[in-house]
Amino acid sequence: MQKPTPERLGAIANQLRILSIASTTAAGSGHPTSCMSMAEIMAALFFSVMRYDPHNPQREDNDRLVLSKGHAAPVLYAAWAEAGLFPVEELYKLRRLDSDLEGHPTPRLPFVDVATGSLGQGLAAGVGIALSARMTGLGYRTYVVMGDGEVAEGSIWEAASMAALLGLDSLVGIVDVNRMGQSQDTAFGHEVDVYVRRFEAFGWAAHAINGHNVREVLHALQQAQHTVGKPTAIIARTEKGRGVSFLEGQPGWHGKPVEKAREQAAIDELRPYAQSAQDVEIERPAGRTYSFPPRAPFEPIAYQMGANVATREAFGAALARLGSSEPRMVVLDGDVRNSTYTEQFAEAFPERFVEGFIAEQNLLGMAMGLASRGWIPVAATFACFLTRAFDQIRMAGISQLNLKLCGSHAGVSIGEDGPSQMGLEDLAMMRAVPGSTVLYPCDAVSAERLTEQMLDTDGIVYIRTTRPKTPVIYANEEQFPVGGFKVLRSSNNDAATVIAAGITVFEALKAYDELCARGVSIQVIDAYSVKPMDAEGLAAVAARTGNSVITVEDHYPQGGLGDAVSEALSPLGVSVHRLAVNGLPRSGKQEELLEKHGISARHIVEAVEALVPVPA
């Protein structure tokens, strides 16, 4: 097939500029100048280099494009419109409530794999997408377009390191060095050699080019196709607002559309040199396909009642067993596999295990990319270390990805390691993600069942595991549906309802025994599903004890189990008395810390005594 000449591609670039200006002016907001600097790059990729089906963006062997500089979404939308996916007229609905052409790309659009716009995340997603191409043997190439401003983000360099370590030669990172950030020049301006040296230092092949010279753009992309054993970085020197005299290289235009009165003047400068791409024949992929094998039955472990097993151990054992039944599952870990127990999966399925090392933002970014290509990634690390990757988790929620997370070593119950290692904010963090599911097992059986449920539940699912060993209290046949809870102790004359989860279930059971010895009975609930929560069911059990409800959790008071129960019961006028970690923890033994921070059995007994009369 005849590919467009460099001159024709330059004309297509101007057409993309015109559409970017027109759509943002119609919207009354947007980033047209950021689109204009990368127009030649987009024209070359879409109409000469990438192999894809323009009418089927999700075809599995299409080359993939991640627009990490998501604020340049209008030029991405313009390229797809020019490729024929949807009418050009749709561009004028940009940023409208009735349009999926949002201000930054989201997977509501079939050609967007992951949501972008929170800068610094696209390269990590690209690493995951490129890794998927290798694992499936599909052979597509992955292109990630970044802005020079976002290259200041450490997450970019985490991803750069991993891409080189994995030798992902199908991955191409393109940096649009237009020099201008939002409020001032970027750190290195047009010093493209700085970026070249940095990518080379991370193990990439790197090329500096004039990003407005189509021949140079094409040559660099062709070099990337012939580079073996390492990813390629193309550092493109460009001008913000290229092609329009009153915009090009001018400060103060970031995030501002061209006002209606000047729109025509801007377009008139570009129109003589612009040409539509709608007659360009786009090269289709080779037609490779990949089908995941069907899921097979899962053979559970038979745990002995009363045996002491940490939930993190049971989680790891469940992963290894599930690996035999679910071929789509891939596990990622942040250099703590011998603590999260993902090492069991790594030993059984090394081809589906990714060691992410101590780079949690990239770990989650890779998981996002893998999830976008049909895998079920399970990313595990200490609960406290997931907090540094919360922005990636947040964007995964916006992307509506099928992503599974495990946070181990949660709470003060980890003991001597001290507060820097104690996940005490994670339940609040994960509950806040739209559409998320939050699970918190207390013993080995519930951990295994909930790990299985995690894979069967769509969307982002977080499972919280603990460091200490706990006794098995459930029979192996017990089921744990998402959204449910378990009544562990109950009678016809219970004075209060104590709702616990994870490690505090056992403190609640101790309190039950102590109160029974005093002639007082309480109802003990294991709230293993923190989100969603069965509000109707909880209301029914709370009513049996006159709505005297106490929650106890190994988490800070804000946003955890207590808040979840309060949200469920407050519409009914039920007040919830909350026991949670008070104050800043320090190193100590598990029992000492539970006692010091107000969540031990003694504190539960005292809370019950404060609510209801207790015989002397």
C-alpha cells in the first residue's frame, strides 16, 4: 500500500491542529496549544506508522497508543475522527455532558485503554500493555506520548527502569518537549540532550529529533521498530501552539482555548497548508489472535479448625491454587513476596509473575496496563506502601479496570516494626475509590474464600491481610459472599452488638467470653465485607440489641470500619460507638499495642459496660 508522503503528513498535522482549535473553542475550554505541539507526531503515528483497524479500536493485535499527556485529548480525538472511527462533527461536542469526548481521555471511549490526565502515569501503563503483548505473543507495538513537564514525575523513571529491565523493545516512549509548562518553562526547556542522556542512563535507546520535521519523526519511529532488546525514547523538540503566530511559543496560553473572535484568524493561518486524512489507507495488523483458556475448577485447601495461620499465608496459598484454574491471573509484587506470600504463585507460575521491586507507583501502573488487555492482575505489597500509589489506584477506578489489590501487614498488630510499616489508612483510601470492593478476612478459611471471591468480583477489589497468625474459626465449607457478614456469637438476650473485622474479631471473641463470665451476653459480628456492606442485615441484628452498636478496628478512626457501619446504620437513627487506633503508634508487641491504642478485649468490655448495665 502507498503510505502518505512526509509532505502529506505535515498537511494532516495542520488539519489536526485546526480540529483541536475548533473543538476547544466550541467547548470554551481545553488545551489547544498542547495539542498543536504534537500534531506531526500524531499524524505520523496514526497515518503512517501504527498498524490498527480504524473501525475496531479494541482489536487485540492493534498497535496501542497511550496519551500520557492527557490534557492533549482533543488531538487524539481529532486523529481518530480523521481515521474514520466517528464523524468529525462529534468533535464539536468536546467536554459536553452528553459526549464521551471528555476533557481528558477515559475508557468510556473504545480507543482509550487507561484513563490519563494525572500526569506521569502513562508510561507505566504502557509497560503493562507491552508486557501483555509479549505474554500473549500478539506482537503489537505500544506507543506512549508524554509531555516534557510530566517527565519530572518519579513514576516516569520507575517505569523507564522497569521497561529496560524487561527489555521491552516493542515499547516506544515519545516526549513532546515543547518547553512550556502550565505556569512557566519546564526545568530543562529545550535542552533535549538532557532527556536523551537520562533515558540512555536507564537503558533505553534514545533519539533527539525536531518534532515538527516529519522526516525526522518517521526516521526515529523506524529506528525504534528495528531496535532489539531495549525500549526506545524519542525526544521531540517542539513548539507549543505551533503554526499560529499569536500562539506559537507564547506564554499564558496553557489550558486556554482560542476565543471565538480570533478562532478564524488562527485557522486561516493553518488552512492553506492543511489536508484531511480521511482518504488515507491505514495499514491493518497481521491478524494474530489470542484466547485465554477457560477457567477450571478451584480445589480449596482443607484447614484444621483451631490451627494458627496468618491470613497473608492463606492468601498466598489461595493464589497458587487459583493460578491453576484462572489462566488470566497475573501476580505482581513489590519485593515483599516472602511477606505477602505471593512467592507461592511465583514458584508455581513464573511466567505469570512480575517482580515490580520497590516501585509501587509503577507496580500499579503496570497492573493497569495488564488489566486493560484482559488480564486479571493481582498486585500485592504492604498496605502502607499502597498509599504512595493511591493516585494510580484512583485513576484505575476512573478507568473502570478489573484490578485486584492486596495490602498485607495492616494495623498496629504488626508489632515491633513501628508506625512507618503499619497500614492504618488503607480502608479509608480503598473505600473512597468509586465502585471498589473492600474485603477483610480474619482467618485462613475466610482469606481463601475471599481471595476466590476477589477474582469473581468485577472492578477494583482490595483484600486486607494481617501479619500475625490467627486461629481458624470457620469450617472449610463456609461461604463468604461479597456484601455479607457473619454472626459469630448471638443469643436471645444480647445486651450489645460488637462489629469487628480481621484481627479485632478475636479481641471481640475474648470480650464475649469475659462478659459471659459476668452474666452479660453480646452479639459478635465479623464484618468481612467492609464495602459493600449489608445495611439491611446489619440493621436487623443491631435492632436485636436495642441498637447498642460498637465497632472495633485496627485502623485509624477516619474512613474505616466504624465509618462504614455508621453510613449503613445512621439513616435509621442508630448511633455507632467506635473503637479505633487512637494516637500515633510506636513499636511494641502486638498485645501491648492493641491495648495501648484502645482496641483490645478490655477496651471492648469497657465500651459495653458504658453502654449497658453490667452486673458487678
